[in-house]
Amino acid sequence: MPRRTSSTAGPVVVSIGGSVLLTGDGDREYLIALADLLRGIGRSVRLVVTTGGGRTAREYIRIGRGLGLTEVELDEIGIEVTRLHARLLAARVGPPAPPHPPGTIAEAVHELARGSPVILGGTEPGHTTDGVAALLAARLRAARLVNATDVNGVYDRDPRTDPKAVRLDRVTWSEFRSMVHALASGGAGQNFLFDRLGADTLARAGIPLWIVHGRDLANLDAAIRGLPFDGSRVE
């Protein structure tokens, strides 16, 4: 019999950026701790996790663009990297996480009915893993989407380059969508706060987006569980 989680609340979707998964600093220890966290939460919370491609995907895309590949082909290469990251994390989490990550949103929804957590990468060209996470959240009527990224919230400017950037702890969907649309052009391999498709999907569905630093695992744990956390809320 498939194992089901005991929680009756809505599922939670987590989008873990590739820039968080592989930084070149303590990655092995982080992945072990992250897998333990997801395994533990998945026993009581119906949990779906998407993994990004990060700098590894961007490097392959950079080379591919230099070779004259199309944007669709570049997207497909990036998707393969995200799926490799998902497989790495899922293997460490272990059952009931599927060892071979689902390749579509429908497959992920099916697997969540069998057990939690479910971990996957990208699905199709034109959709970042943030976008996939948002589409999953809408399909599952999720309680929230937690975006685990390499900054600890939404800022008025890029805090990685501007020390005077101010964090915005609460942002409306109208404000956030304006920010995302101004920054993201939709090309393969971009690094931006959130995906346009994802922002539009969540706004239409009325699903909250909580943004935290993905390497702060205690804080990530709190956000996934719906507890007070240090970060930004888009609602």
C-alpha cells in the first residue's frame, strides 16, 4: 500500500534554486541536511520540491549558445541539469521520494498521491523550475509556495550588488509582478528573482509566495511548516 501523509492541510510546494543547491562551499553537507529536512517534513506535510539548474545549467547554456543552438534546445539542456539535481536530492531523501523524478506536472501530482515528498526538475522548454513550481501549486491548490533562493527575501534593488538595498517584508502581487516583468525577458539560462509565468500563475490562483534564503535550513523549515520566518511574503 502507498504511504500517505497524515496532514489534511493543503500541500506545500518548494522551489529550490540551483544557486542554493551547488555553491562550491559545503555542498555535500548542505544536501545531506536538506534531504533530512525534506524527509522529515514530508511525513506530515504533502510536499513537492522543484530543483533549479543554477550555474551548472547556465554554463552549459552559455556554451550551447556559442555553438548556435536554438533557445528551445538550450532550455532542454537546462532541464536535463535540473533533473540531475532532482535525482541527486531524491536519492539522498530515499523512499517514498521517487528515485526517477517525474517529468511532467501530471506525473508529479500522481506521485504525491502515493507519498511525500516528490522531487522533480524542469518539465518543458519555456518553463523555469519556478514556473513549474507555480503551476504545480495552482494544480494542487497548495497552501503556499516557498521559494528557497540565494537572498533572504524581496529587495527594492539587488542586495548582492547594492549594499543600500532594502528588503520588502510584504509585497502585493501587483507590485511583485511589476518587478518580475521588468527584470525577466524569458531567455534560457537567466538568473532573476522569480519567473514571469510563476508570478502570473500564483497571482491568478491567489496562492502566497514566501521567499527565504535556502541555505538557512531552520528558517526554510519554518516557512514550509507555515510558522513565523525571516523573509518576504508576496500575497
